[in-house]
Amino acid sequence: MAATNANSELWLSKGALAVPENQRIHALTVWCDPAIWGLALYDDQTPWFTLIECLQLLTFRHRDRKELFPGLGGSPQASSHERQSYRIKLNTNLRHLLFRDQEVARIAARGGANDEVRWRQWLERTVKDFPDLDLSYLKAAFSDDFAHFSEALELLRSAEVEQFGAKRWTSRHLQPVGEAMLFPDVKMKDDGFALDRRFFQRTGEILYLMLNRSADRALLEHLVTMRVLNADGPWNRIARRLQGPDADATTDEPKWVEAPTIGYLPVPHLARYDELARDWVSILSQSTIPLEDALEFLVRLSGLHQVIYIAERAVDVSGRASLTPFVVEMSGSARNNPVQILSAERYKAHKMLPSQAVEAFVQSYADTSEWREVGTGPMDCTHAKRLLSRRFAWTPKRTAAASGLSLPTDQLQAMLDAAKTRNHDIGSTFTVHAKKIGLLTARQRAGTWYSPSDSLLEALVLANVDGAIELGQFLSILRRRYHIVIGPEEARTQSGELPVPLEDLRENERRLEERLRVLGFINRKSDDCAFVVNPFAGGHVATGRLVHATA
Amino acid sequence: MRDNPLVAFLASYGPSAASDSLADEHVQAAVDRHGVRAIQAPAPKLAAMIEALLGDDPCSVILTGTAGDGKTYHIRSFYLGVAGGDAKLWPGKEGVLRTSLRGRPLRIIRDLSQLTDSAKADEIEGVTRSLLGEDRETLYLVAANDGQLLKFWRDASDREDLNSARRSRYEAVLRALTDMLRRDQEVPEGGLSVRLLNLSRTVTGETLDAVLDSILTHEAWESGCAHCPQATSAANPCPIRLNRALLMGFGPDGSDVFRRRLKEVIRIAALNDQHIPIRQILILAVNILLGDSKRRDRPLLSCTEAQKRARDHDYARTNPFGNALGLNVRAERRRALTVFSALETFGVGSETNTALENLLMDGTPPGVAKAIEARDPVYGGGLFRQRLKNYKEGTDTSSGTSGFQSALEAQRRRLFFLMDEPHGGGPISPWRLTIYHHAGEYLTFAEALSTSPLKNPTLVEPITAKLVKGINRTLTGMMVEDTQRVWLARSIGRSDGAGGRFTSIDPVARRAASPQRLVAVLDPATGRPRLQVVLRSPRQPDVASAPLELRPLLFEYLMRVADGSLPSSFSRQCQQEVRHFALAASSFIQNHFTRDESEALPILILSVGRDGVIQSRDIGV
């Protein structure tokens, strides 16, 4: 699209905020998915990478003493989209040691040599291979103990997330349990590094924006600061020691990359943002949960809410009544299982929702007088092309017929087709992320259906159970907050019908209980009553005398 | 010759589908039909009811429990026997029975689930007022399943407007009752005025004995069998009377090991949260006496059938040790009965070891073999001697359910119920015939912890040491030998199977001068041993971490892991429980000791030395 076009002319979905002028959208195929869901929910940005990107933004604001969650921009009467920029520390020394160096482990494993020799061998080799790096500080930092240094590295490597799939060394990341453990997703260039957004395509910024617009943002500000940003646990301290001078690099040094803008999230307020933030508050409020575990729960839950957001937004934009619930099957097996069949059908239907929403979105423009007044003459075709470029950032491929431009309706159709068939579309994000967070299971021959992983179940219990609640209550919360249906009570439609036989749904519920029991979350009291318990409910002052103490 | 009416009467308590609905009311009808005295079921909570309702400061009583726990029976006993109620008014057509107690109005709801919605709506406010202490005159006696009970208040609060005063009162009651149920508390810690008596927590050895005695010592055993020739036959004894004698312990050495073992099994099941209601105990007892596997559609003996079995010497059909596991009952029916599905999980019949097989096949050691044979020759050698001979000679041609393997399994079951437990464990232990190899030690451990101060520290010490070893091995994933202190090891990734390679917390010792220690205690509410980290500080009450509840299954897991094996079938759940305990204990210790946020925690890398002891190296700053 022509660079002169103004973002303010982009076609918006109903109720959406105007796109900030400085938002860079030139790399888009067509302004459909981003207009509906935001810029961007990207399939290849896995849930951990989403959280890491979100924490980069928060870490910067914290360091700069900015309010973490100031809410929407503009005035309360006329709110506008947030405009933010942030900087990320390159953290090159640590990243090199963890993901590019091949020598430390090799030299450490070599027997016989003393520390002095090992350090010398390793430093000489490093200077030769990577003349830009100065890692001489490490010898003193580890009191000359090379084995110690090697052990620390190995330990920190065990904290890598999303280890599978070969990635360049500048796209590998650690669990972000401290500021020193964050890296930007960059490309090496002649004179340094550039934020090329190969994997980090602003899905984490969208996550930030959702939290920033939630009702709980003040409480969240406090909790994120206390539990996450002020955290200086043992991991972070090892990382800092390995970083050397990078640890204290100030933002005016050339050790940072700049993200001049952040993503676009169309709708100012949604119940989904509030539900997302509630889960963050719930997990971070439980001081008994170690930060490493808490972050993993946040990853799963944030991904879950974004997946639900995709479906809910699609339903809204396409003008449907409501989202049909996620029927979640508990055995993970497809054999003779009506619940599995229903679940697979639901998934297929959900997967169709985005393209229906895109159609409705394009139709909403086609219904405007601006478009309806376009005729069919040659001038009109040119005009139509200009309109689609302004409203949808859409440029047809050059291979169009030599006879000139096609008719406006055909141009619109071609754009719609392109929107629905592009790679990395929102439907792909829905599927990939639902699998990544453990909501969706795919089996060869058996198909794809909703069947949760143990880790997702764990996250759901810990976010929703304060102490203990009855199993039936838990199921009803899952239905209310996440559209998740497991047992007969929740599966019943408003007219009282069941989509599959009662006995199968009961069996599904029984399997859930069994799985929760194996995870240590069930306390069954009788045939009539079972509690879902949160084992992290803290220690309490012992009441009365201990019956006996042995030592 | 007239049949003993007691046999037909007992059969009405048996494992048939009809006995499912054998509630208190129907027993009366059976008594009238057969003309024998009713079985005297115990009412273990009656005393507590009397104390609550007639004490100095009376309060309402809620009885909960699984179906078949005897809720209605308790209430009837109270109404007729204590409150002086009119038998003609019992049970009454309405769901609510109005009477008075020492001048106070008493409203009895004998089954909350039987009330109509409108009746529930009428009662909820009154009960709530009584429980909250707003009405100190009216008393309530309510029976309900626990789920029903909570639903009663939840529905009530859902009916009220958000933020209304009524709604918040109902929610307060709901919260308090939920908490009491979950923690097995009878007396509220504050707020409510009520006793919550859970009959599912009260099946003790005494209750069981009372039920068994009521059946086994019924006077109709004497009068009803007086003229039966089978009753006195030594060569062809009546199987019913024979089974009764075994269960009573009438054998030559007077051993009551069969009954004792049953009590232990039921206790183990209960401590594993598999509660067995009294009605199921009755089914079990009746099935042991009358069970018969000749015809699946008639699982219980009549007198005529019993005489036939005796005449034909067909005792394989009436084996009380198979009956105890419900093997005479159709599989789907058996699984539907709590008692048999609970007993099935023990694996009696299929579990064994070499020493016990030698005992069965070769009669070694002879002393043990002789003692058991003396207790019961009929179901032992009588059924097995010839089969074994044929098998050893290679002339046994049977197969399937009548095959030698089945006969051997029957002998294992008999062995389990008849052999004594040796002192100090060892391979010749009845528990080696179950998946709970260490159940004997478990019960001893629980028993030893029940006295304070410890009467028998030498019993507790080695078991606690082994548990600690099991925990250390579970958390570190290494074959470590530490028995004196627990290393709360963890890994940064949460992937399954990754052993804990580091910790930030010094190990918690069992005995040390340090303020935090790992202790084993008995939970008074459940009778279950637990491990917890306890913090002692001067002039303050002890503070304890969330405990590791030592259910028999978890105990078994830790003991086996300490012995060097990994029981795959139940590992995952147990690992999770140990992991949760370790995380909760870590945070507990950190929250109490790290006063200053900036205080640097060590990073202790764990490794195992040649002697199996865990070594740590601090690589923190």
C-alpha cells in the first residue's frame, strides 16, 4: 500500500478505536484480521514468547518508573488507543554464553587441566571466534572456578522455554523469572542487531493491552510489580553474574533495541480482558506458588483467554447470537466416544468462525454508500482500487488481466479471498495456540478435538479455586468464565436438551475427577460430594496441640 | 424339617439389588415377615447427638454421611429412645416432624433430599436462624448427604438478590459448613452454633464388631438350627455354620484373625478415602456367611441349598474367603457395591511373592502351614490337597475358572484372611498378598502415633526414616540414602520426570536444634498419619506447613521407593502429592525466615555422593 495513506482512513469494525497514526501496518496483506482481532495475534508466537514480549514491555515501564497500566489514552470522554514505545536490553553476553558458545562444556569435561589452563583456553578461543565479545570478566566473577561457571551455565540452560524446533541463537529464550533473563527477538546485522519480529509479532503487546484495559489493572499493577518485576531470585542473580557489564547497562548505551510502537487492539473494553486479568490477579496473589510455576500458569491462562477472545470476537463481528461452548473431552481417546465426536464437531465449527467474521466485516463496508455508489466503468474500477487500498491496505497482485482492472465487485471478492486464504491467518493462530496451551488434541486418524492437558487443568484449578470448592461449582465456573463444558449439568441447552447421552457426559465428568485426583486436586467426601482443592493454600497456624511430634 | 428363618432374613440384607433400598423403614417390614429379632446396628453418634441437643447450651445437629450410613436410624433412635417421641407419629407423612425437647421446639428433617422445593424454602430461614444463633430457642435435627446439604444453602442464596442481607447470611452458613466438611470438623471454629456429625467418618473397629456380633451371635442360630442334622455333622458340616464359625473365630486355636483382617482392610480402605457405610458392612457379613457361587442368579444360600452343598462336599462354592471379596456376585453388580469395589483394589488373589507361593505349594515353613491348616481344614487341604498333587504330577487337566490357577488364587485369599502377621514384617506377611505390602507397618505406625508422648518411639523412628528416604528419592530423582533430613529439591522447568537438581532451602532435619523440623503426627479428625514442617518459636504457638497426608497408598509408594522400586501403577499421583507438599513447605519456610526481600537465597546444586548421601554446593552470589 502507498505509504502516504493515513491510518485514520482504515475501515474499522464496530466500536473499534481509531488506529494511531504512527502504527506501522505496511507489512500487511490486507486489513481484515488486524481490524477485527488486532495487530497481531500471530500463530508462530508461542504462548511463552507471548508472555516474554509482554514482560519486556512491563520491564521497560518499570525501569523507567512509568505507570505499568495507565489504561487507554486520550480523555475519559474521548478515549484513544494507547501509544507506547519501549526498549529492550540486547543481553548479548549472556545470550552468547547460553545459546552460541560450544566450548565451555567441552573444556569443562576435559579432565586433567587446572582452572587456570581452562580459563585461558576458553578465553583465547572466544576472542578468536568472536572478536567483538569481551568475556574476560567471568574469571573473576566465578572466583577462577571454571567448573562452577560451567555448572551455572548448564543450570540456566535448563530454564530454556520452547526448546523444540531449530531456531537461530537470537530467537532462543529463557523462562523470564527475572529481568536479566529477558532477550529481544532480533536479527544480526552488519552493525549489530535489529528487531525483525520473526517470532515476536506483538502478540505479547496485545496481551499487555488487554491487561491494560481490564477493570483490575490497578490491583494488577501492584501484584506484577511485587511478584514479577521486583523478583530477584537465585536464577536472576546467576544470570546477572554471567551478564557482566551488561547487567548495569543504562538505556543510553548502544546495548538496547527500540520498539517505537506497540500493537493495535481494536475494542476498548471487553469482558474477556477482565476475565484474563482476574486470572493474573488470582495466580499472582498466591504467594505460596513459586514464581517459576506462577509464570507457567499465566502462560497457559493468557493463551487460553486469547484463544477464547478470537472465537468471541468472531461471533460478535459476524453478528451471531453467542459462542457455542467448548465441549471438552477428558479421556483423550477417540474410541466410541460421543463426547469426542461432539467436541471435534465443535472445533470444526469454531475454526470456521474467523472467516465468517471476515466476510461480515468486508460486507459491512460493501454496504456503505461509499462503496455502493461505485459504478462499473473503467474509472470506477480505478476508484475501487483506490478505495480498497485506503480502507483495507489492499493491493491486488500485478498478474491481473492485461485488459486492466477487474470490476469493483470482483476486486472486493479477490480481496476477501486473499484475506481468507493467507498464511498465518487468525484461524491458524486459534488452532496453534489452542494446541500449545493444551486445550486442543490432534491424533492421526482420530482427528482434532478439545481435550485438555494436565498442565492446563492445573492452571485452571489454581486460578479458580481458593481453598476448596465443590466439583459441581468448579464445573459451573469453567462454563461461565471459559465456555468450557464437561459434565451434563453444563452441557444442557436452554431448552433442557443434552447434545449427547447423559451417561457419556457423566462418564466424561467422572474422568475429569479421576484426572484431577491423580493431579492431587480432589478430596472426595462421599458418593455425593467431592471438593476440588488448591494444595497451595498456605500453611496455617496450627490449631490446638499437635497430637504428637516425633523428631 | 423347617428352615432357619434367620437365614432367609439375613438374605434380605445381602448383595441383591433390592437391598440397595433397604433403608431403615424397610427393615421393620422384613422383621415382621420372618419373625426374628432385628439386627442391632450400632448408632455411634447417638451420644454426640444427645450431648449437643440436650447439653447445657443446646444447639442444632446436622447428620451427614453416605447413603447407608444409618442417618435415619440415628434419628429414629433419638426420636423414640431419647426424645420420647410417639412411635405412631414416626416417620410421619410430611418431611418435617415437629416435636419438643425440654420445652424447646425441635424440628426433625430426617432426609433433606425428600423435601419439596417449597418445603425447603419454608425451612431454610429457620435453620439458618438457629445455626447463626439468632434463634436460640428452636432446635433442628437434620439429616442429609453432604452434597445435598451444601446445595440446600447454595440454592437458597442463589434465590436471593445479590447484596441482600439474606443472601450474605446464607453464604456465610454455606462457607462455614463447606469448611467444616472439608476439614472433617464436628465443632465449628466460630460463628455457627451447630454440631456437624459425619457418619462417614465413624466406622471404627467397634462399629464393625457391633454389626458382626449382632449377626453372628443372634439367638436364632441356636433355636433355628436345633433340629437340623447338618448342624452337628463333623464330616459334612453345614457351610453356613462353618463360615459363621470361621468369622467368629471358633477354630481350634480360637483365633479371630479372619475378622481382624477384615477390620484392617476396611480401615485401610477408609484411610484411602474409600469409606464403607454400615449397610455395606451388613452386605459383606451376610455374603461371607451365605455366599454361594453355584448359580450367579442366586448368590446366597438357603438352608436347602446349604444342605445340598454339604452332602455333595461342594465347599468350593461356598468359600467364605471368596465371598468376602464378592466373587459369588456378578461382576457388574459387584463393582456397583462400595464394599466389594473397595476390596477389589487390594488385589487379593493375584498379588503374591515367592515365599508365600512356597508356603502354599510346598508347605514351607511347616510350622506356619500347619497352624493355618488347623484353623480351617475344609477350605484349605480339603479343597486343594488333591488338586496340588495332580498339578505336581502333571495330571491336572482342568482349565479356565476351574483350572489350577483359580484354585491357587482361592488359596491365596484364604491365606490372606487366615494367617497371622509375623512380628517385624518379612516376606511371609499377609499384606504381601495385597498391593499394600506395608499396610501392617502403616497400621502400626498410626497406632504408635496415637499416644502422646510416644509410648513406642522405636516403632516410629525407622518408619519415619524410610518415609524421608522415599521423599528425598522422589524429589531429587536420585537413588539417595538420606533418612535424617528432607531436601526440598526442585527444578526450574516443570516438565514431568525432571528430578530436582537444586534448592534454595537448607534441608529440614527430623531432629535438630533448628526451629524448623519435620515431624510425623496423627490427624485427629481422620486418624491418618501426616508429615509436616513445624516451626517452633518462643512464646508463640507452633506453626505447621500444609501437611503431606499419608494415605495408605502414598505410604506404600514412599516405602517402596525407599526400598528401591517404583510402583508404576500409582506413581504419578503420589509424585504429585509429594511435589505439592515440597512446594508448599518451601514457601512456608521462606515466608517465615526471609525477613528481608533483598536477602540473598543460596542456590544449592544437589548431587549424590558415593555413600548415597546428598551433597550440596552453593553457586549463588
